[in-house]
Amino acid sequence: MLRSSLSKIVAVFALVLALSACASAPSHINNVCRVFDQKNGWFENWRTAAEKSERKYGVPVPVLMATLRKESGFQHNAKPPRTMLLGFIPWKRASSAYGYSQALDGTWTQYQKETGNGSAKRNNFADAVDFVGWYHSKTADRFGVSRTDAYNLYLAYYFGWSGYGRGDWAQKPGLQRYARETEKMAREYEQQLQECN
């Protein structure tokens, strides 16, 4: 009896481990086709969610996916690292950024209110990619940035609308390089999407 119960517990534990592995971040994040292939079918279809956001907001899938790749590496529970107190004690995080989109608490709340999607979760890919589409669309409307301009859309995403409007990014060559990397990734994703099955 004890042996039978132990076997069942081990089997359940193995199943939980297998399912949690399926929910982990894709391992080939520099190829959008591989990202979509790794996530299709289980809990959600990432490609369908990204295409839905593109139709809704007019921001191309490669721009959406490059933003998420740069922000979280497609990790559902990504958070900024903790600062260290006295150089060795884990302390507070630099911001409230969380999830695939690394959205801040206040901006996520604004998104939920404006879209009527009050149950949206930052660790849900479909909600996160919708958030990125919403954010980039608002940037385009507010600043006249093209919805295909991954460089400026990412700068506004990183600095927020106020910081972008003030030009906070102009004196930050490291962050400009970061935005260029995102732009390059969007171009690569666009080429790769033409070859996806």
C-alpha cells in the first residue's frame, strides 16, 4: 500500500515537472519561427495571439515579438534584479516591471482600464503581446511614430511616454544601442516569418 502510494506521488511529481518544463521560456529566442513552434499547442498559441494584436493595433508581429524578446527573453515571470543592501543583502527591485512585457504596475493598470481587460495578467503571453500592441499604438498616435519603427517604439517603451517626449534617451548611447538591437531583431524576425510553416 505504501509502495503504491509512493509510486503515485512520484508519477504526479514527474507530470508536474514535465508540465512546468512546457511552460518555460523558449530556448531559441533569436528565431521567431522556433519560438512559435515551441509554444504552439500547449497552453496557448503564441503566433495566433501576436497576429491578433497586430490586427487590433496595426503594430507588426516582428516588432511586437522583438520588444518582448528584448524585455524578458520570453520568460513569463521575468523581474528586474534586486538591488543589494550593504553590497550583499538582497533588497528591493529597481521597479515593479514583471512578466513577458516587463510592464510596470501603473501602466498595466492603465492598460486594463482602457481596454476593459481587467483580468489580464502580465505572465500570460496573449495579454502581454496585446499590452505591447496597445502601448506601441498609443506611442504612434501620441508622437507620430510609425507603427513599423521598432527603434523609436522601443525607446518610448523603455523610457515611458514622458521620458521619450522629453528626449531622455538622447544622451544615453547605451540605451540607443539597445533600441537598435531591438530594431535589428525585428528585421530578422520579419525575414524569418516569411519562412515559417
